[in-house]
Amino acid sequence: MIYIKDLAKHEGQEVELKGWNAQKRDSKGLVFMTMRDGTGFVQCIINVETVGNDAFEAAKRLPQESSFSLTGKVVKDDRQFGGYEIHATAFTVIAEAEEYPITPKEHGVDFLMDNRHLWLRSKRQWAIMRVRNEIIYSIHRFFQEKGFIQMDAPIFTGNACEGTSTLFETDYYGEPAYLSQSGQLYGEAMAMAQGLIYTFGPTFRAEKSKTRRHLSEFWMIEPEMAFYDLKMDMDVIEEFIRYVITSVLEKNQMELSVLERDTTYLEKVRAPFIRMKYEDAVSIIKGEKEVNGKTTLQMLEEEIAQLKAEKETLLKDIEDREAKINSGELKKGEVNFNRNKVDQLKNQLKDIEEKEQNIPAWLNSARNFKRGDDFGGSDETVLTKMFGQPVMVYNWPQEVKAFYMKEDEHDKGYAKGVDLLAPEGYGEVVGGGERETDLERLKHKIIEHDLPMQAFEWYLDLRKFGNVPHAGFGLGLERLVAWICGLQHIRETIPFPRSYGRLLP
Ligand code: 4AD
Ligand code: MG
């Protein structure tokens, strides 16, 4: 038996494949069955003359997602996905499936989410998971090649790290414990032992809101570096994100094309990232400062005009296809094809209408942004739309950032924190910064943030024994997957998403 990914090595030979029926159609003595085997998709042509009547009839009847094995000749065909097709010589059913709920027609998102355990088999979800895999692998490569030590931070924790409002509380032998919001504090302890470390683990945030950027359970990568300052931290963030995206661009072209990902913005990570202070970012968001001769207001107005044009094209296309369907001149296959296409176009139309509705709200919130506030999702979107490439915003007002952030000695009231904002509306993918090293100030901040001092005694020890400047950051894996794959919503970036209102499957 061989795998679909290796077909090129077997051109012209007869091979045995095992897999599932992803899709099929038949016409006059031929069945065209798309087999998927986990490593790829390939069209298999099952000819009644070659496989015999029984095998042919079995193939013709075989429901979607049934498993089967097949022997056949590997034939080059550039028009096919993957570049090959199989001319079957024998065909055996392994297990016939019941009627499969996910058909090639368009389905609603809730339905697909309820069937996530099956939805994962679709070509699109398959492609996303493969990109996710390469991202994970390249993250480890990046840090390992630089000599960072991977550490596992605990998941049961006795204290908050990123504010108390998003803690999941659980019972730990009769004591309250919290599911980890971040491995950072433990990472800091380990960095004092190993110098350069990174964590890669599950992270939990109890956020009672449904947004396209938030999960209740996500994976975070948190490097921590002894003797690093904010500038060095930003250099690592930039090199790291460039490395991971370049790896995906090199290795996952096939997956990105399945996702119909326009990689123009991804390619831009090769150029230096934009770096700006919070105050400058605010001036841009509020429309007080232009970028390339444009204010945010002008940029958004142009976008509204563009959406309008896109909408008209879509409406025309839908109208034309509906007229064709109703004309009675099309064959059954063509009618089905056009019906699916119309459903697809209507979904696209919904997306556009949603965007059209969002833009005035963004404009409003950008104009009324209060200097000193944290950025909301729409502020990040508006800001990054002005650049079309990653933007690092640093020196944030201390009040909006976590207790452990170091105050900038030359810029009082501002914390040496940094957020990396991805373009195309993806927003914050990385948050990090230089850590407060002053013991007294740190104690003061713990009190100010209303955190229990006793739970932080161990953390304060790090400032008593061999205190050094240090910095780090956290990357949200799913946010990066969403950006790289160009996904509208974070729910497709992780095999089984956990978010407000969803615990199954
Ligand atoms: O900005 P955050 O909260 O920073 C920290 O947790 C720091 N302790 C990191 C550090 O300096 N070591 O979270 C870091 C990143 C965010 O930029 C975002 O990408 C992701 O984690 N993230 C989420 N991803 C999905 N769903 C959520 N609810 C997320 N919350 C944060
Ligand atoms: Mg953050």
C-alpha cells in the first residue's frame, strides 16, 4: 500500500491505495471517485470493463465517506488536484457509510460546528490543519535552533496572570485553583534557570463573548529571555513571525491554494515591520495623522465604495444564474452546479453586507477613541488597514497593561509592552514586553491590581535572587493560523474549538 502524497514516485506503475470516498459521480460505465487518504486527494476512474460488473456496481452505489481500497495505475494528469489520477484495476469496499450529513452543497456554520468531528475531513479543514501543523513545527524549529529550552508551565495555577476577570475557577482538593491564563510567570522563573526558554501549552480565558478572535481554550507560545530589553524583544518577535510565515509559504503552497489564500500580505512579512508608540497609533486611529497621504476616514470611505462595487457584481452574478436555472434549458448536473454556486455567492453577499454594516461602527469608534484606552478589535483593524503589513505598537499606558510590565524610565506612565497587530483585520496576534524588575514597584502594582500578595511571593523571589532585566512575549497560535490561512473566524483554526456556548463535540 502507498499514500497519495507519494504518487509522483510511482508514475506509470500499478499501486494499492486505501482511503475514503470524498465525492463521486458516474457516467456510462465509468465512476469518478475522489479518494482521500489523509495525505491527499486523488481522482480514481473505475471502469466497468476493467474492474468487472460487481466491483463497478459496488463503486457506483458507494455512499460518500465509505472506506475502500483500490488497485490501479498512476497516470499523470496536470488538470487534476495533485497532478495525477488513478485508473483502477480492482476495487474493494472496506466499510459502507451511512448517509453522510455533510454533502458537497453549502451548509450553515452551526450545523458544521455540530458536526466538527466529521467536518474535519473536508478538503478545506484538512488544508487548515496541515498549515497549523507546519506552524507548530516551525515554531519549535525556530526556538530550538536558537538554543531556547522548551518548558511546560503548569495548567492548574494558584494565581491570576492576565487579570482576574477571565479566570476559569476549578476545585483543587477543596481549594480554588485556576486554569492557566498564561505560562509567563513560570517562564520567568525558568528563564532565570535556563536563560532562554519558551512554553507551548494550552491556555484558558473565560470570555463570555462570541467574537471571531476569542476562544476559551487556545494554545500559546511564550518565550522568555534573560538579559533582554523591549527593543531586543521586538527584534525576536519580528524574526520569529517572519520565520514561521516564510516556512508556511515555502511548504504549504498547495494548502494555501485550497484555501484560495491571496498571499500578498503574507509576503510582506519579509520587509521590516512597522514599529510605533501607542500615542502615534492613537493619532492615526483618530484620523489626526495621515499615513501615505490618507486618514483612516478616507481609507474606510474607499473601502465602502469598493464593497458596494463587489456587491453589485455578486448580485448580477446571482441574478444571471437564477435566470439560467429557471430557463429550463440546463441539464440536471448544470442546475445543481448553479444552485450550489448561488448558495455560495449568497454567503459571500452576507459577508459583504456584514462588512458594510461594520465599517460605520468602526469609523465611529475610531473617531471617538479615548486616548489612554486599550485598543478594541475594530481599532486594531482600522490601524492595520492603513499599512497592510504587521505593525508593532509599543509603550502603552500603564493602566491598560498587566501588573508585571516595566514602566519606561524615560516615558513615565507608559509600560514597555508591545502588541504585534496583523494586517487584513486580524489584529493582535502577539502581546509581550519587558518585565518590571523593581521589587517595591512590583509589590505596589500587585496591590493596585487587587491581586493576593501571598500567591505571588514565589514570583517576587525572582527579583530578590539574581534579578536581571528580562523580556518575553506570547503568541496566540490560533490567531496566527487564522491570519496565515485567511480565515474569517478563529473557530476553524483548532481541531475542536472551545468557546463561549460550545463544549461539544
Ligand atoms: O496579550 P496576552 O493576554 O498576553 C499574555 O498572556 C502574556 N502573558 C504574554 C507574555 O508576555 N508572555 O495574550 C497573548 C496572546 C494574544 O496576543 C493573542 O494572540 C492570544 O494570546 N490570545 C487569545 N487567543 C485566542 N483566544 C483568546 N481568548 C485569547 N486571548 C489572548
Ligand atoms: Mg494582549
